Amino acid sequence: MQIEELLANLHTQMIVGGRAVPARSGKTFAVYDPASGREIAQVPDGDADDVAAAVAVAKNAFESSEWRRMPPAAREHLLLKLADLVEQHGDELAALETLNQGKLLGFSRMLEVGGSAQWLRYMAGWATKIEGSTVDLSLSFPPGVQYRASTQRVPVGVVAAVVPWNFPLLMAVWKIAPALACGCTVVLKPAEETPLTAIRLAELALEAGFPPGVLNVVTGRGETAGAALVRHPDVDKVTFTGSTEVGRLIGAQCGRDIRRVSLELGGKSPVIVLDDCDPRKAIEGAAGAIFFNHGQVCTAGSRLYVPRSMYGQIVEGIAQVANSLVLGSGFDEKTQMGPLVSSRHRDKVVGMIAEGRAQGGEIMAGGAAHDGAGYFVRPTVVANEGRKPLSLVNEEVFGPVLVAMPYDDLEEAISAANSSEYGLGASVWTNQLDKALRVVDRMEAGTVWVNSHNMVDPALPFGGFKSSGVGREHGRAIIDAYTETKSVCFAY
């Protein structure tokens, strides 16, 4: 799809109650193409009034017999239909994602479109498999009375879903697919930087046959629309993916309100190379772990621990990979790394690199913004041979920045890897099964990969330890996130 054709047919209004609507205030804000810096659209700047309207229609849709009592097979059918429509509109959605977020067009097609269809189909299957259990009770009073008990899973209600800008379409599907499969209704608040595919997804849901009000999209800023959505008394569950800083605020608010909450937050994922690993495989794996999606991944492998005997060879090899990467628009087939999502985020990443350099980190590759238009940062490799206390080792950068450190003993590497406040992901690279299992057992992370990194699947639970979050996405675990257990006890 040509960019100008895409721009001429943009859908930019919020979707509330099955209708495309502007913000009630009439305010808008700009969204940009991060590869060029040019404005591509104005979208509604929603606030508390818009949130209230969306939650009201979501609550009404949940309580209506049309949705709440819909047979599970009917919800399954709708989700499968939506998956088909996502694929049918795949070229449009992929181009829209690349235009608004900056990722390579091939990744938009494979992950944002292909992954979204895959997750929708997987979760559609769960709609007909939500089950309770029978329970044998030991009650013996009054004499002669018998009891029969069971449990059932019921939808939690209205779900507020707040998603980030790094995988805008896929992250939205990660939230809405299980919520809808369970019979909940959703108010989705996309990131203000990347709202366009969320709007289009809601339109496709209506085309698929979802009743109006079941899926709503409110665009707006985090401090206004996002905060109002999290605080709204008719929201039964909040699910958020984003920074740990914002997650703490949301968790505190939900704690005060006694509201169900799931938080998938930041990470500082370690990559541990063992001494038997082929250096070429280590270089390729570590580079992919940090440079995928321009480093804008919550599980990005941003801390590399390498045996001292291999350290120079591997760090130099990753630096060569970084220097060889071609930066440019995601629409250009020659491009190997696109821009960061915004000028603000670019400046933050460049500032953190400068701070790391001032603290004693040795820049082996990159280290600065890319010349020219757009929000580019050169892929950066920082050598920290003396294991100085760099801020780059402790703080999430969320960009293409790797810090490499040597180790002399595997126990030392494991201890250093676990010293972070985060615990979202980790990987270990080795051919020795016994060593791999020992490292896996010791790692404090929600996902530990062996000889791979950043691999996710709809059947595999995903979430974090420590400050990386609360709760799990995907698999059977996600059903518990969007349902309540109701116990039923009969006396006879």
C-alpha cells in the first residue's frame, strides 16, 4: 500500500458504543511518522468525559443479555472472524503500523498482523473451554443434610486495557482477545504516540459482528484519559503494559480502590554466555536480543555477561554487527533498523548513553543520534570491563543499547544477573544441558530462554518477577485474569 494512499484514508476518531466520535472537548493532538518526523494525523485528545462515556457503554454492553449471555461458541466465532479480517486487511494494518511506530514493514506483517491473528485464534479457542469444578464438602451440620458444591468462572466485567507503543496492534490484541473470550467488555486506551491501529482494530471488530460497546477505543494522554480510566468506579479490572514507574502508580490506585489489576512492566534482561558456546552464535544471539525492534522491547537483552576469556572477541563482534546495521525508514527494504518512536524518547536514550559514557563506560559502537530527519539512534555497544556501577546497567533504556561485562565464575554471573530490581526475561547460551538447567533454576525471571531470546507464544505464560509486574499474559493463566471464581453450595 502506498503511503500517500494510506494517509488519504486514515481513520482517526475514537470508537465508542460502535460509533466513530471526536473528543467531547473537540481537542486533538498530533501523531507522527518517526522515520521522518512529519505529522501524519490529528486524533482526539480524550479526557475524563470521554472515558466516562466509553465506560458507560461498556458497562451497558456487559450487562445486556446480548453479550453477557452469548453462548461461548458465538464469542469464539466472532474472535475467529476478527482474526480473518485482520489478515484480510494485513497490508493496510502493517503499513499503518510501520508509518506510525517506525518498525520494519516485514516485522509489522509478521508480528503485528500475523501475531495478532495467531493470538486471536488461540484465545478464541479458550472461549468454549472455560470451566469450573465439583467439590466434595465435609460439612456435617445439621444432621441428615447433605451438600453438593461446584465452582464456575464468570467474567470480571468492564476491563480497562492500557497498552504501550512498541507493539501497538499486538499488545492491544494481547489484552482484548482473552478479555472478550471470557465475556468481558473492554475500553482500550492506546499509547498517545501510536493510536492508529487500535482505532482500525475496533472498526474491524464491529465489521466482524461484535455488538456495539463491547470494544471501545479512547485516544488521549496518559495523565488525562489513562488516569481517568484507571480511576473510574465502573471499571472492574485494569490491565496495563508499560513502564514500572507508571505501573506503580496504577497498582497503588487499584490497591486503594480494591480493583483487580495486572501489570506487565519494565525489564533489564540479562544474557549469559557460557564458555562452551560458539562465539559466532553468541554474537548473533546477543545482537538479536538487544537490537530487535530497535531495542524497544521490554525483554530486550540489555545486559551481557561473557566469560573473560571470550569477552574481547564477542564484544568486538557485536560492535561490528552494530556498525553494519543500515538505519532508515521501515518501508525501505534495505533498512535493518528503524527509528525510535518519538523525539522525546530519542533524546532520553541519547542522554542515558551520554551519562553512561561519563560514568566510565567505553563506547564500542554507536553512542549518538543518527544524522538527518527522524528519531534515529545508532545501535550502541558499551564495554564495562571493570564492572563500574553504570546507570546503563541498572536502568531500563528501552533502546538499542547493550552493556557488556566479563565474568570469571558462573556463580558471579548469575548473582550479577539477579541483582536487578527487574525480573522479566533472561537467556543463557550453552550446549551443556546440565549447566543450562542450573542457570534456569537460579534465574529470577518470568521467562528464561536457552539459546534464544525474545521468543513468545500465545500458549506460554508471560510476565515478570519483582518490579517487572504482577500477573501473567497468555496460556491458561490468562483466563484467571479476566474471570472471577464463584462458589455454589447446595444443601438437600
